[in-house]
Amino acid sequence: MSKLEEVADALKLLGDRNRLTIVALLQVKELCVCEIVDILKTSQPNISQHMRKLRDGGLVKESRRGQWVYYSLCLEDKPYILDILKEIPSQAALIEPAICETNDCCT
Amino acid sequence: MSKLEEVADALKLLGDRNRLTIVALLQVKELCVCEIVDILKTSQPNISQHMRKLRDGGLVKESRRGQWVYYSLCLEDKPYILDILKEIPSQAALIEPAICETNDCCT
DNA sequence: AATAGAAATAAGCAAATAATTATATTACTA
DNA sequence: TAGTAATATAATTATTTGCTTATTTCTATT
């Protein structure tokens, strides 16, 4: 696959509102699936499938801890994606209110 | 539309192999539709529709000159897209061989 | 005015994609 | 080891998208 195709594939991944939000959220801190589900207010399988695409595309990595799977960014070799994320307002405000109320996963 | 959605839309536009190639080509020089058709070896309506999407997304601007419509980049307010394009090898080599042989539009 | 070339638009179709619902897997806990 | 919570996978559906073919519009030329 050419470099151009590689970049096109990465941009296609980020060209989705939900996935771009997820990546922006992960820039604030690593999150587990159930937190992302809470924040984006969609179904668990939907997020799970988005995470798989992001992982297959090499944009995030997962780390299982107990019952929870935490995802974090994996962009060391893709500085141009960090430049894109700089363009987006921080999504930090979405994180606080959503979690720690009905979930145990962050205690 | 939020800033995040704006960026997602722009990335969706660039997340297509043909459109990303077109934008990379326009970084070398402005081109008319028939030249892009020659270079990408696809149909004229196909390119025409890609150009409309890129124009609607504010990534390129057109200038009609005679029978020909020339497109050029319009990225002053989107530096993060220039950062993306830096990641892609120059597509200049695609331009030379394709044009000026069967076309009049560059004479 | 008639013709020809360049580009745009319209209509149709197949493939890809995002989402949902249902089910399976994995890991913790009582 | 049964039960439960978190996540993944499978199957399905609806929508979107990229491309093709056919037609139209616009401009220049004769």
C-alpha cells in the first residue's frame, strides 16, 4: 500500500464524527469502552466496532485491566494526526459529567 | 456545525484515494478537469463530482478560463491540511507524462 | 446559427459503511 | 462453580458513497 493510501485510510477513519470525537477524548486521557459509550450516548457494540477499526488502523492501542479494556492513542509515528487534533477544541468537558456516577470503572 | 464536525467533514473528503491524490496534485499546480481525468484514468463525470465535493467542502476553488475550468487549492484557513499533505510524497511525476500530448488545454 | 469540445448534472447501481439487535466470550465475584 | 458485568463478535438493516452511462449546459469556433 502506498504512503498516500495509508494516509487516506487514516483520514477515512478520522472522517467520522464519532471516531474523531473518540480520538479527541483519548487525547485527554485513556478511557474504557463503557466510558466512551456513556459519553457518546450510543450502543456498546457500536463503540466496540469503532474501536476495532481504530485499532486495526493503528491509531489506538488497548490494554485489558480486569474486566475493562482501556484504549489510548498510539500516534507517535503519525505527527500529522496530532496536528489535526490541535485544530479541535478540547473534549475534556465531555468526560467529567458522564462517568463516575453510574460506573465503577474509574474508581 | 461544530468545529469538530467541520474537521471530520474535511477529513472525510480527504479520506478517499482519488480525492487525496487530486489535492496532492493541485499542490504542484492548478489543473483543469480534463488533465485530472487523464492523470487519474477515470471518467470525466467521476472527476467532476469529486471536484464538486472538494469545492463544496471549501478545499478548492475554480476559475473558468475559456472552455476550461481550472481548480486550485484553497487551504489558507486550514493549515492542518497542509500538514497532512506534507506527509504525502510529491505527485508531480504524475503530471508531466499525462498532459500536453492529446490535450490542447495547457498550450 | 450550427457545430464541437469541456464540464456539469441526472439517474441508476453496486459496494462500503454505520448502526442495531442478538449472541458469545472473558474475567471477576459470591 | 454459578452468576454477573464488560467487551467482542455475528448477523441484519438502512444509509451513504463512488462510479457508470446518458444528457445537458456553457463556451468558443466556423
